[in-house]
Amino acid sequence: MLEAIVKNAQGNPTLNLGRNARKSVETYRELGNYSAHKITYTCKRECIKEKIDDYRALIDELLHKAGIKT
């Protein structure tokens, strides 16, 4: 389950996510979960518009940790 993966990522000392990334990853997991499991819900731009900077920072940090972006 994605929830277990997110919890592992948040507490994994090897991955060592920053404080903001640890907080925001759960927010986006919830939005994805709603989109995947609620028949009438689709996450739209308005849903993440106010948090887009956090989202971009999270993705950027994950790309750096994965060695995809330097």
C-alpha cells in the first residue's frame, strides 16, 4: 500500500527527506488516494494550486535523491 511506502519514506534515515518534504508527501498521497478510490473525485489543478510550491519542492528533492537531477 502507498501509505506504508509514504510512512517508510518519511521515517527512513537513508532517504533523509527534509522536514517540508515529509509533511507534503502525505498531502499528495491523500489527493492521489481520493483520485484512485473515490468514483466521483478527480484531483484538479485547483486542488493543488495553493500548494504547488510545496509539490514542486517535493518532486525536486525526490529527483535529486534518486540521482535523476543534479
